[in-house]
Amino acid sequence: MEHFLDVYRNRTSSSERLFRRAKVVMPGGVSHNIHYFPPYPFFLKEAKGSKIYDVDGNEYIDLWMGHYTHILGHHPQLVVEAIEKQLREGIHWGIVFEKQVAWAELIQELVPCAEMVRFCCSGTEATMYAVRLARAWTGKKTILKIAGGWHGANPDLSVGIKMPYEREESLGLLSELQDYTRTILFNDLSQTLQTIQKHRADLAGIILEPVVGEGGFSPATEEYLKMLREETERSHALLIFDEVISGFRLALGGAQERFGIIPDLTTLGKVMGGGFPVGALVGKREILEATSPERKGKKWERILIGGGTFSSHPFSAAAGLAILHHLKENKDQIYPCLERKGEELRRGLQEVFNQEGVNGMVTGIGSLFQIHFPFERKEGLHSPHLINEKTDIEKREVEFRIRMLNHGVHVMHGGGSLSMAHTDEDLKKMIRATREVAKEMARSS
Ligand SMILES: Cc1ncc(COP(=O)(O)O)c(C=O)c1O
């Protein structure tokens, strides 16, 4: 039987050629490390609905959906129309405009903690500002983050992302970062509580994704979130939810609406820009107001939140406004539908692994899911550190991904996100493809 890498190479020769060209001008041929996988990534030509098409003419059902952005599918007509209209009005102004206000008003209405909104260009910027604001507001320095949690490449949170979670993540970052950014274990009440107690006097804030993207999209337990809410209050520290992925996806008001725990600050991105570059820091009025340029005071009282030539770009505002309006108007149809599809897919995929004798495990919530290959029998995989310690990441990221591509399905971290464009037929195809791949894996092991 042909090796899966040979099948991939045979199907993607134009991509291979493009990758050779790309490597000459971009380190590793990419501008975001997640876009690389060995032996080389396929290059895209077009995307529509649930499907993407590469430069060799291969069609795939896409589950990456532009880094989990496209909740309605690729290239939705309502975003296309909003952008065509915006294009006639203007491209980029760097001056405030009405759509920006309407967009902020809508976010204020939809996201429980969003009494005020500050836009920026990416989730990375939003989390950078969240940390800065937490430190400025509390006058303290220590931030706790989840071991394995990814909040973009901002330096303050580039600690403890990869195993063994002990160091800053890159050469070029100050090693002192680790003194002020400490890690806690997701859903581990006693370790987290101990760490909070140890750092309470200097605790500025705790930042976490209520559903961790690098942790199988496992949700935080109610007990865990309640404890974090109580302990941050007791410590005069801020609770920050990073809802860059879960915002407008897990529910219209994000994970905070779904789980009923309201943080002080929230970072947003992805879905809210309709496919255009976006980020936002939202939260309690009195805290956000502290960043206002209208605030009188001495220079040292200034809290600088917001720079960015392209902050609240008219295209992001137009697309974001269109998509959020649509989600609001159709929420009773959209969220139950995404929920049903997610549940059906997770159940179907788990059945495949059970039936084909492959030790695979499906995790996730709502429209988000991941597949893992535990080294031992199935265990509770409800946290990034457990997934990294107990499962074969290499198998998921290379072998499973490429075998799935060979069967016309594009997964990220073994799974991805569903959109309104994924049909029941797409779900059946994904389950069929996974069955074929599971059979191949069982034969080759
Ligand atoms: C939870 C989370 N926070 C922050 C970010 C950074 O967002 P961006 O890539 O827009 O900078 C990401 C990106 O994937 C993310 O998943």
C-alpha cells in the first residue's frame, strides 16, 4: 500500500513547487508557524462555504475555517456585500466613523461583561492590553495563565505554552518574564488555589480561555470558574477571559454567557471581524474608563491601551457589524444548529475509533472539537497539560492530518470548528473519511 506521504506528494505537486519558492523569501515558507507542517503545506486557491480548493485542484472540507473565524462558512454573501458597500465609501481613514460606534454598541449589547469596548487589530494585541490594564489597574505585577494556554505571541503571555511549561517561549524574550507570569493547571482546583495563595499579595490578574484551544476545547468546570471568580475578587485582582475563539461561538455572548461567570475583562477577535483583522478588549466600565484620553491626570497615571494604524479598520467594522447583526437576528436557529452538528460529529467520530480498534479520543464542546491519540487507554483529557503528556501529538499533527487531507478533509489539531455552511452530508463525509483513515492507521500499526 502506498505510503500516506507519497499519496500527499502526488496530489500536491504544485504546492510543493510553491513551497520551494516560499522558503526562499519567508523563513520556513510561512508567516505564521501554525501554517507549516511537514513535508510542506498545501497552498490555497479558493474557498467557499465549507470547502477549500488548493492550487492542484483538490477539494477539501475545511475545519480550520480561517483559524476558527468563519462561523457562517467561507466567503459569506452578507460579508461580501458589506465589504463591497464599504469599498465604495472608503478604504482606510484613521478617523472615527459611525460604523465603529455601532459595532461597539452591538458588542456591548451581546457580551455580558462588555460595558465598554476598545478595538485593536488582533487577539494578540487584545491580550497584551488586557495584561497591561490588569497591572495598571491593580498596581500589582503577577499574572497567572494556564499551562499550555495560547494567547497570541505577546511577550507577557509567552511563558509556559509548550511542555514542560517552565520557560519563556522564545529566545529574545526576557527570562525575567517568568517571575511575573506564572502558570496554573487548567481544571486543577488544588494546584491553582495553591498558586493563587502563593502569589496573592502581588496578583494582578488571571487570564484563561474558558474553553482551552490548545486543550482539546475542553470546557472549564463550573467549580473551577467559580473558584477563579471568588479568588480574584478576594485578591483584588482581575479575572480575564480570553474569548478570542469562544466569543460569539459558544453562545452569542460567548463562554461567559454560557457558563454564567462574568469576568472583569474579556479579549475578543476572530468571529467578530467577519474574516478581517480584528481584536478587542472589553470589560467593566470603571476599568476601561481608566484608559480614556479624556482622563485628567498626571502623566504617570496614563494607561496606554490602543495604538495601531489599522485599529477598527473600516473593512473589519463593516464585516464585523454585518456578521454580529446576523448572529443576533438568527441566534435561535444558529446556536442550536451548531450545537447539534458538533454533538453528532463528536459522537460519530468516537464511534469510528471504537469500532475500528484505534485508540482515538474526541473532545470538545459546541461547534469545536479535537481528536487525540492517547498512548495508553482512554483517560480524562480535560486540560492542555494532560493532552500533551498523555497523547501522541506528532501522530495527530502529521500522520492523521495528512491522511485526512488525502481523503479530502482539512483538520487542525485533529479537528477544528464547524460552521453554518457545513451540511449534514459534509458531516457524513468527514465520518466516512475518518473511518478510512482509522482503518489505514490500524493496518499500519
Ligand atoms: C485564545 C486565543 N487568544 C489570542 C489569540 C491571538 O489572536 P490573533 O492571532 O488574532 O493575534 C489566539 C489566536 O489563535 C487565540 O486562540
